[in-house]
Amino acid sequence: MIGIKSHAILLISVLAGIVALSFYGLLSGDIPTEFNDLHHALFDYSEQNINQVIIREIRLPRIMMAIISGAALSVAGMLMQTLFQNPLAGPYVLGINSGSSLMVALGVLSGVGFFNSELGLIGSALLGAFVFGLFILFTASFLRNQIGLLLFGVMLGSFVSAIITILEAGSQAEALKSFALWSMGSLNNVTIDQIPIIFAVFVSTCFLTFFIVKPLNILILGEEECRLMGYDIKKIRILIVFITALFTGLITAFCGPIAFVGLAVPNLTRMLFKTQNHMLLLIANLLFGSFFLLTCDITIQLFSDVLLIPINALTSLIGAPFVIYILIRKLR
Amino acid sequence: MKFLFFGIVLLLFSCGTNSDGSQIPDAENLCKYSKWLRISETKDLVRIEIINPDDPSKIVKLQLPNFKSKKNKSHTYDLENPIQRIAVLSSTHIGMLGELNLIDRIVAIADLKYVHNKKLKNKIPKELGEEQLISAEKIISSGAEMVIYSGFSNEFPKQELLHKIGIETIPNYDWREVHPLGRAEWILLFGYLTGHADGARKKFEEICSNYENIKNRIRGEKSILTLSGNMTGDYWYAPGGDSYHAQLFDDAGLSYVFSNEKGTGSLALSFEKILGITDNVNLWLNPGFQSKTQILRSHPKSRLLKPLKLSSVFCYSHNTNKYWELSACRPDLILSDYAEIKKGSQMEPDNLFFYQRVQ
């Protein structure tokens, strides 16, 4: 058992790692920049200076998005795993992302005005995530087996991708191109103007999560215990799905689907901290998720001269073996 | 075993080479610009060779009678008569047959959704679907005598079966040509296959003459630093410095930002790099979208690019079908558009054939 002091040291180290990587990411890239450019870009910005433009408009939003997306998807994964009492649960694997993708596909490929707008895209992604979250919650009540739930998620993903393929076949070239670009998943598309909105929604959802830490801790003990403690189990479940949908829908709307972060990071934190205390797990997932995606992003930037790696490919490259490892452990 | 395999491969790609092929005299290759198409002609014979760009040792050889000649019955040919019913799987093939006024010969295409030619649209030919997933039954039921395909994969599906029942499958690598006139030169293939060789040669000479005239006219005019391509995922994909588009930019007297980058394919660059090197760029061609809103929705940071701020962005996306159908065989019209765009504020939008300002 790792002590509180060790937990604190580990979390502070990860936080320091995030700060260090952020600075590194802000200062390094294809165009050489200096600390002075960074200082000006943050506090005395001039659009006439190309180095400042690159830092403020390209690197800063990308790094902020890596931090926010990593944290949001990891917490969403932790909530799913606790809700379904299943280490294999996660927004991507269970198909919550698929819900967002389907709604975005319907919006973008149909070409209907509102759904084709930025607000429509965000609304579609959030709605899709929430509806699919509820659907998975409903289906999970019939599935006793943990691997069964995973298979259900995989099937749901296949089903949605088949519908999307049909929609794509009948869509116009421009709409098809827009959707294909969105579905690739990227941290690069968010602008500096969008960051405050994304950050506000993210922080609000984090606060909401802090409020359900106690019920989450009790949920681990079982539904009966939860009821005995006076919690309305139905309401808690819907609230968890709602928070997960907010986190997942927010990130999916702006960055497209990002695979496996929500599955790998919560499992890693549970392994490292060996605890069911959701306050600690929540903080750990926020920090480790940010650190993980930031590391992926910096790695991609470092190797961009020799190899072009999309963010989704790298997260899947790390995440998929992790799922296999957990599956083997489960089957044993 | 190796010899047997080699033999099968040769058989597959020879497309019925004549037994007396060695008797054909070595005539001059009529294709001046194309790298992957060779046509030679004698009084009685026409020999067509289509070279696979991925493996130049793989050559599809066709021997036809010279349809102009009366005494052409002394050989065994791959085609005895001009093709009357043809299936074409790429828009560029439709464009070339259209330029030869032979749209009536098209009996099947890949997808009507991507057709620009009104006559063909009204004719409603059979739709065969994507090249790799094509059904042999559909081809047979279309009544086509020949299928022209783009050769994305090594072999056409059910190639051998179709050959057995008398339907030839011919690859067309026009899209692999680097020289714009080399791409247009494939019009000769359609001309020779359909018995309209003279018409095709005349058309091609006209295209070449137009192209050279425009090129000479704008030579020496002030150049504009030009950007091309767009963001796809995390990277900006732009034509390489030795590519087809780079050649067109060069002939139009546009100073392409990546003209010194080697390669005939695409370059992949980070947006940071694009922003860093395109500070003085005044023109952005082929962003892939027809409106600024679409460009910004697809990649919001494109607003930082100077040509977008200057509204100096041009694309063919308002009529993609027209561009893909006609641009391969009419590079003179692309060059004419670039020459007009170069005029800047003096430009006459009505003089543009493929392009339009992205609003």
C-alpha cells in the first residue's frame, strides 16, 4: 500500500511533468522560437510577429487541448468503469464516442443548416454521447458478464460505423470531406478563441464530478449499500452518464474521436494507487490523463520530420495492448 | 515453379500479345510527353503499349489494325474493329471521350453522381461502382466490349474471366503523368481504340498549341508567390516540387512556394511550418473547398494565412465534377485560368473556366 505521502509525491511529480512538457511544447516545433517569444505571445501579443503567432495561435491551443482532452477522457473512463464495475469500460470502447460520431455524421452529412454549424456540431456530439450512454446503461442491466459489455460496445461501434458508411455513400463531396477530416481526430483544429469556452465547460463538469465522489465510493460497494445510504441509485447512474457525455461529447465535438485514453489511463491510475477512493482517483485521472495525451502530442511533434503519426494512431498503439493485457488478466 | 509464375504474370499483363508480334516493325513512338503510354503506327498496324508506373516491366500491349487501311486482315489483332461500346471508370476518361464527341460510345461508368457531361447524364449509363469492388456480371450486362480503368491496384477484378468472354480490360495511367500535356496525351489512346485516331491527334495538337501559346504569352510577366494544398488531419498536404501541379504553376509563371522540394507526390508539412514560410504568399490555389466558411470549419487556423485575409484564394470546388472530368485533357484551360488569376484586380471572373474565387 502506497502511503498518502507517496501519493502526493507521485501526483506532484506528474503535475511538474505536465508543466515542463507544456513549456517544452510551447517552445519547440518546426519554427525555432525563444523564451522571449513565449513571454510576448502570452503577455504582450503582436500579430505582426510570426513567432508569437505560432506560439499563441498554433502551439498554445494544441497543448491546452491535449491537457483538457486527456483529463476529460480519463475521468469519463473512470466514471464508466465505476458505473459498470468493469475495468474494460471506457467511452471509446463502450461506444459513447460512436454516439457522438453518429450524431455528428447525421448533422454534417445531411447538410442541414443548424446541425452543420459549430454549435450544432457540439450539440450533436453531446446529445449522441448522452443518448448512447443511456442506451448502454439500459443494456448493461441485462449483461452480467464484463466481457459481454465490452463485446456489446464493439458491436455498437460496428453498427454505427456501418450506418456512417451508408450515410457517406449518399452524401455530397464537400460534406464527406468535412466529416472525414473531423473523424480523423486532431488536437490541432481548436483555436485560441474556443479555448475559454472549452475550459469553462471542462471545469464546470469537473466540479460536478467532485460532487458525486461520495456516491461513487459507495457504488463500488454495491447497489444495496448505496440505497441503504439513502442515495437514489437511478439518479446517480443518470448523473454519471450525463457527466461522461459532457466530457466525451465536448472533446469529441472539438477534436473528433480520440481512442483508448479513457480506458488506459483509469486502469493505470487504479494499478498505481491501488485505491477505490474516487477523490484520489479523480485527481490522479485528471493529472495522468493530461500527462499521457501531452506526452503523445510532444512525441508526435518530435518525430514529425521523420514520421507522420496522427494522435489517434499513437493513443491506439499504446491503448490497445493495454486492453489486451487487461483482457488476459481477466480471462486468467 | 518460378518460371511458371513468371509466365502467368506475363500472360496476364500481355493482354493477348500477337503471336506474330515480332514481325511488327519498330515505328516511331507518337507520344511526345507521356511517360507511360507508347503508340506506334505503320500503314497497316497500330501498336499500343501501356506501361505500369509501379513496375515498368509490366506492359499491357495491344495490337490493332490501322483502321484507315483497307488491307488489315493479314494479322491477328487484339481488336479487330473500333470499340463501339466502352465502360470507363474514371471521370478523366469521360472527359477525353467527350472531347472526341464520343460520349455515345460510353455504356457504363463508375458512378453517375460524379459525371459532369450533360449528354452522358441524360443517357443514364449503367453504374458499375468502385473499381476494386466491381461486379463482372454488371460489366457483362452493360454490353461493354472494353473496360478502361485507372489501375489503382495491380489487376482488374475478374480480368481473366472478362478476357475469356471477349471483354478487354485496359488500364489508364493518365493520373500518374507528371507533365500536363503528358496527361492530356492519353486522349490518343481513346482515339486509336475507337477508330478516331486522326480526330484525337488533331485535338491533342490543338491543346498543345493553346498550352504553348498561353505559356509564351505570360512568360516574363510578374510572378506571384503561390501556396497550394490544404490541411488534412494534422498535416498540410501540398504538391511536391516535381509534380503535375508544380509543373502547371511553373508554366503559368507562378512562383510556387515548394518548387524546390523534390518529389512528384505530396509533401506533408505541419501548419506551423506553412505559417512560417508563407508570410509573403499572395495566392492560395486549390484549398479543396468552395467557401471560406468551409475552409475555416475544416481548419479554423487557416484564417492566419495571408491569402485568406486578402481573399486571394481560388479553387475549382464549386464544380468538382467539371474539373475532374475535363482538367486532365484540357491543361490549356487550367493554364488559361492561372493566367487570368495572375492579373489580380484586373481579372475577369467570367474568363475563368474551372476556377472561382473562394468567397
